[in-house]
Amino acid sequence: MKDLLAFRRLRVPLRFKILITLLCVVTTVVTVITFTMAGIFHDDKKTYIHDLTSVIALHMASEADSLLRGYRARLLVVSRLMEEKEMPQEQKVNLIKNLFEDFREFVLISRYKEEGEDVTIYDARVLKEAGLTKDAFAEYFHQKSPCVPHTKYRKKYRQTSHTTGSAGY
């Protein structure tokens, strides 16, 4: 009991009490500031990620648009060459061969008229490298990617179709 009385009589100086109180206040303020800043940082990071994703999507869309415009321009050149009646056949063939060499993504180009397929041009070098024949590729192309529009739309629209070959064929 003497110890208990001695403990109660233990006096804490006022300076020490003020120091402990200030320490608790400063710790609380720093904790609140830290959690507030962490929340702001996470919100800012989330906004940054969304903005970055948006910019990347816009950039990819712009690249795809440019690529498709290039495809369209080259297809128009080939179609105009195919429809040209005054140019000698040998010159047409050489120009189209050069276009196939410059634009390796083209393997087959078909022109359709109202009565059906009119002309089909192949890149023989690419078919030979792939181990395909013209007939086998045309059969695959027409089965997997039918590009002839319905008869009633043929007069109004020109349709361009593409397909990519897989490793199996």
C-alpha cells in the first residue's frame, strides 16, 4: 500500500505534460495530412491513367485511320488501272505488279460487276511463297470472306473486303 501511495504522489512536471500533449497533437496532424495526401495522390494517379489511356486510344485510332486511308488510296489506284481501257495490257500488268511489290499486304484483288466477278488479280510470288495455288486461295477467300454485296446494292455501293490468312491456311 505504501507503493500505491508513492505512485499517486509521483508528480509529472507541467513541462512534460505539455510536451506529451504537443507530441500527440503533432502526430495526429501529421497522420491526417499523410492520409489526405495519399488520397489526393491516388485520385491524381487515377486521373492520369484515364487521361493516358484516352490519349493512347486516340493515337491508335489516328494510326488506324491513316493506314486505312492508305489502303483505300492504293485500292483506288488499282481499280482505276483495272478499269483503264486505253492503256496497253502489258503496261497495266507491269504497273499492277509494281503495286503488289510495294504493298505486300495485298494478295488478291477482285473487281465485281453486276453479273458477278469480273477480274481477279493475284500476287503470284506471295502465293508461291505460302505454298498455295490460285484456286485454293480463291476458294478459301470466297468461303471465309464473301465480299460480293447483295444484288440490289451492287449498283449503289462499291464494297471493299479484306481477309488475312492464318498459319493453317
